Amino acid sequence: MVSVLPNAPDARPELTRWKTWLFAFPALPAAFIILPMNIFIPAFYASHTAVTLLQIGTVTSACRVIDALVDPAIGLMSDRWSARSGGRGIWGVASAVLCCIALYFLFQPSPHTTVLYYGIWAFALYLGYSLFEIPRSAWGAELGSRPSVRTRINATVGLFTIAGSLIFWLVPVILFRFYGTTGFTQGTLSVIVWLYAALMLPAVLCVLRYIPNTSSVRTAAPALRGLVQSLIRNRPLVLYLLAVGLWGVGQGIWLSTTFFFLSDYLRVGSAFPFVMIVFFLSTILAIPVWVRLEHWVERHDIWAISIVLTVLTRPLALLPDPGMQNLPVILLLTALGGTLSAPANFAPAAILGDVVDYDIWKTWTNRSATLYALNTLVTKASLGIGSGAGFIILGWVHYHAGQVNHGLPLTGLLSCYTVLCSIPQLIATVIIFRFPVGRREHALIRHRLHGR
């Protein structure tokens, strides 16, 4: 795509380690949002309210698609605000306030809750998360000018995200003495809401105060019409979004059926928090190992290898017989899955940072938040489509949540969890393995940017 250059000059001092951790910390409480919305809350509503699986699948897909369509506007406003005032941190404060309100209502449904109630507060929570994630992702790309720094920032964000997910599943275990169960109840969900508020609000205020807001490359303020130009001229962006979309559809199908697979098929529902704890602990331990592979392997190849290994090992989940007696084997397979899928927590965001630099080089306009908004649009839409498809398929085969299923309903669940989710992800790896921007191409891009 471009000729190569050994090294690109650094345009600014690197972000210090403690500031990297401070910048990444809000990802920990933010995980209280995205994790339950992908895995737990839809299944919780299906089991504890009058809302049906078909309704949940339809409304979840609609909420995510509508929310995703709003994301480019958030990205454009963030880019314009940054170009004029030099700051992105205020968006995190607005997000924290909105998410606190949405979490409170969404996590406290009554048995007679309607699908409208679920849809309103789910959409509010998705929107609040976008107000945090899009500007924060663009800000992270601007803070890391070199690939190694960008990987470090995104890996740290990934570690805090996984740590937040781990804490989410630890809460019911810690509160076992008070509620008599390791499952989620209205009480444990209420604790999570207050824990989110206690962690997120101070964290975003500290980031706003101590993290620099300026970009290392001076560019013009973005315009909406320029986004079309980016899509036309930025081939790496199109390939990246296509790969993310395919991966997201498969991931959505897998996530939407995870709770049912473990609780209804393997019958280890009472140990579900422990399964998730093992998954995220193994991911935390694996991320530094995968990051070190970047010394020898391109980032996009790391992500592709991770997807292939994850897909190939998914059918192993069918080996244990249902029942708590096989919980050790289930936990071992869970740890393997967490280890192999770890790069998904940092590699895509780091790759997109390189794509943003390519776009700046081509257009001389910093629309990083807008491009990250496109990323979240595609991610949310594909996850929503996949998640909705998973629920809709289960509805079509007349799957009954919270019960032991046989025949076609059971086949539908197992197919979604092991096969249907893997097909689009394998197609995505073909694109990722052939991604046109590697470390040497990116070095030349940075050299040209800072040499203008």
C-alpha cells in the first residue's frame, strides 16, 4: 500500500505509566454496563419478567441499531468540540450521569415489567455508554503516537474492562451471606448500580483533570461530508469495519446463548458467576502474554489467530456431560476460552488507531471520534443483530428459558453456541490476516504526518 520507512519521529512525550492507568480506569466500572447487557440482562428479563424471548430479541436488536445510528453524531460532535476547545473528557462526565439513572431503572424490573420499559432503559443505557466509549477511544488514539504506546494504552483499557467484568460476577459471591445465593437478585443488582456510581463519577472527573487533551497533529475541524470521503478513500477503514461487523454478528449469537447453554444445558446455573470469574481471570492473565507477541507478529495477525483458535475450540464445550459433577472440566474449558479470546480486548482498538492515522494523512482532518463512532455503530449493530438473531432462533425452535429442552429446541441452542456463531467470525479472519496496515506502513504514515 505504501513504501516503508524504518522509524517515525515521536511528536510528543509518551503518556506516563500512572496516567495510562488513570486514563484506562473508567473502563472498569463501564464494564458493569456492556457485560450484563450482552450476556445477562436479556436472559434475566426472560426468566424474571413477563417479557418473552421473541420480544427481547426484537427490541434488543432495534435498540442497538437505533443507538448505533446516533453514534456518528456523537463522534462528529466530539471531534468538533476537541478541535475548538482541545478536550474530550467532559463527555465522560455526561455519560456517567446518564448511565447511573438508566442502570437504576433497568436493573430493578418487577415481575410485571413490559417490553416497553425494557426498551426505554436499555436504549438510555446504550446511549450513555456511547457518550463514554466513543470520545474515550478517540482520545486514546491521540495519546499514543507510536504502535507500542497505542497497544499499551489499549491493553491497559482491556485489563480494566476485564477487571470490571470480574468484579461484576464477584458481587453476588461476596454478598452470598446477605442474600443466600450466588445468583443475581434485585439486591445484588442494586449494589452494582451504587458501585458503578461510586467508581465512575470520581474516575471521569480525575481523567478530565489530569490527562492531556491535545492531539499531537494539528488538523482542521471535521465536517460531516468528509466522512463519506473517508469511506471512499480509506480502504483500510472499510476492511476493518467489514471484519468487525462479521466478528460482531458471531459474537452476538454466542453471547446471547451463553447463559442458556451453561444454566439450561450444562446445568451449572448456580455456578454461573464462578464460570465468569474463571473466564475473566484467565483473560487478565493472558492479555500481557498476547501483547508481548507483538514484537514478532503483527497486531492484526494476533487478532486473527485468536479468533481461529477460539472458533476451533468452541465445540469442546459439548464434551462434558451436564451436571455439577463436571464443573471442574467446564471451568478448565472456560479458562481456555478466556485465554484464547483475550486479544479481542485490545487488538481491534489499536488497529483502528492506525486506521485513524491513515485517514488523517489522506484528508488532513482529525475525525478520530467520528471513525471510532463508525466502529461502535458497526460493533453495536452487528452485536445487536447477532444477539437478536440468537434469541429469535431460540424463539423459532420454541426454546423454553429456565427449563431442560430436548429435540429441536436443544439442537437450536447448541448450534447457535458452537457453529452458527463461528461462521461469520471465520470469514472475518480472511480479511484480518490480509489487513494492509502493519507496523512498517504505520511508521511511514506517522513520519509523513509529523513531517508536514
